Amino acid sequence: MSTLESLNEYAGLMSAFAAIFSLIAILITYFGQRKHNELTLAPHGYIALGDYSNVLRVTLENNGAGPLIVKGTRFHDGNGSEFEHLIDFMPSTPEGIEWSEFIKLQEDRPIKAGEKVTLLELAGDPNSSKFREFRDQCRTTLGRLQAEVRYHGVYGGAKIATRDLEWFSRTLQEQPQVTKQNNPLIENR
């Protein structure tokens, strides 16, 4: 065997190793880029609550960088009652009062990054006794519920956003009266 033939064999062997190494590098880069895309386009669902004297609101927010695709919603209380839509739990509106907004989210509903969808909103005049009474009924109902939204992103990856809505009950509880006995900062006058 001549030196030229052995050099040709050596060069052929090195070319095969270079091709295999290149293929491995391409595969690593491909899967790394795919993982990067999944992470940078991941949605982040958040159930936000608004409880003011004139407005009650429950929204679903997509605080991620990619679209959020709703797979289903579930609202339940501690007594075994469960509904797919939040409005189904709510008491009937009295005459003259209407829901400002509500939605029954459907499966596969996309929500863009940074977008909010109002699941339920009641707005009215806090000086109206009829509105205040209905608002407090809604607070009582909302305060005993738990919310769950199942969703995924464009690359799949099932996720769940959950939130206990007990926060709505905080204004309905009896507030203790502040006195000198329970707060030493109050002076006798």
C-alpha cells in the first residue's frame, strides 16, 4: 500500500468523522432552538380580581410572551357544585341592574400575549342601595368559589391557572372596632 493510498483512506475517514460531527451539531442546535422557542413563546395565565365599591371583576390575563389557548374552565365551591362558566354561579340580577360584561370561554379560544379577557364584570352606582345589596350578594357568591383555567401554548405543554376567589369576601366580614384596649396608639381624649 502506497503512502498516497493511505493518505486517501485517512482523508476519507476524517471526512466521515466530520460529517457525523456536523450531523450531531445540527441536531443539538435544532433541539436547543426548539426548546428556546418553546420557552420564549410560553403563555402565562393569571386570574385577576377587581373588587371596588362600584365594580366587581374577574379577568383572565395572558402575562406570557406567546398566545394562550384555552382548553377549558371550571368554577367550583366547597359544596360540590361545579360549573364551566362563572356567570352560571351568579344570582339573578334584580330589575334595573345588568352585568356590564361576561363571557363563556369556549375551548380553543386564543388569547394574545398581554391581552385580558373579562370573565365577569358588574358595575354600578355605589350610592344605590339596590346595587350595593346585589354587589354584596355577588361578593358572597364569588367569595366561596375557586377558579381553574386549563390552557396550553402553541408548542403544547398543558398548564393550569387557579385562583381562590375568597378575596371577594374580605369586605363582608365584620370589622373589629379599633379601641384603646386593642390599639395602644390611640390616645384618650
